[in-house]
Amino acid sequence: MDMLFTLAPLQNTVATGDGLAMAADIATIVVGIAIVVVAFAGVALARKMNRTLDGVRTAVNQNLGPVSERARAISDNVEFISHALRTDVERLNESVRALSGRLHQASDRMEERIEDFNALMEVVQEEAEGMFIDTAATVRGVREGAAAITRRVSAVASDGDETDDVSDAADETPQVDGLEAADEAPQGDDLEAMPTREG
């Protein structure tokens, strides 16, 4: 009997140890099942998110495709316009350079022609002045000759000796025919220094 009393606490101890072991085993099984459930839920959630992301990616590609094509077309147009503007600006610069060169040539030619015209006008002025002086000298010589003839004729008429004096007066008159009178006529200041004969 003493043996029985000593075995009873041992049975209680064994029973208590078996209960703890069983509880630990059950807890381990529950934790394993929970991990499997969470894993399945995570996989399902990942698949759902993947499907959602695929849908969003497809929608974005569908919506952004025309936008990207339009952006590409706009960039091509902008590049073409900038190239055309660059070409036009280069042509305009070349035209301006050519025009400025032609203007410089025209101004140089105009200056040369103006100088030639000024030289020609100086020559014409000198010739006109010489001709005017020659004409004035000729007219003065003709007047003086006519006055001398008139005085001589008046003097002869008053003296009564007409024939000799008239012939002498005719011999002393200057020649006014053609260029000889112009060549022999006094020039410039000699006109005023010419002596006049008083009757």
C-alpha cells in the first residue's frame, strides 16, 4: 500500500507533464496552421495585387500611348520648324551681306563719278570763262576800232582833206574778221589799259 501512495503523485506528475506536452503540440500545430493560412492569404493577396498592377499598367500604356506619339510628333515638328528658321536666318544674313557689299560698291562708284563730274565742270567753267573773256575782248576791240574810225572820219571831214585821211584811217583799223581779231584783241586787264584816242 505504501507503494500505491507513492505511485499516485507520480501518476499525477506524469499526467500533468503529458498535458503540457500535448498543449505544446497543439499550440505548435495551431501556429503551423496559422502560418500556412497566412501564407495562402499572402499569396492570394500578392496575386490580386499583381493582377491590379497589370490592369493599371495596361490602362496607362493604352492612355499614354497616344500621348507619347503626340509628344513625339510635336517634337518632330518643333525640330523641323527650328531647322527651317535656322536656314531662313542664314539666307537672310547672306542677303544682307551681299546687299551691303553692293551698296559699298555703288557708293564707291558714285563718289568716282561725282569726282569726274566735278573735274568736268571745272574744265567747262574754265573754258566758259576763257570764251567770255575772248568775246568781251573782241567786242571791246570792235568798239574801239569803230570809235577810232568814227573819230578819224569826223576829223577828216572837219579838216577838208577827206581822201587821204580816210584811207589812212582805214589802214589803221584793227582786223575784226574771223579769229584774227580775237587773237589780236587785248586780254583781261589789258582792256582797261588800252589807250583811247581823243579827236
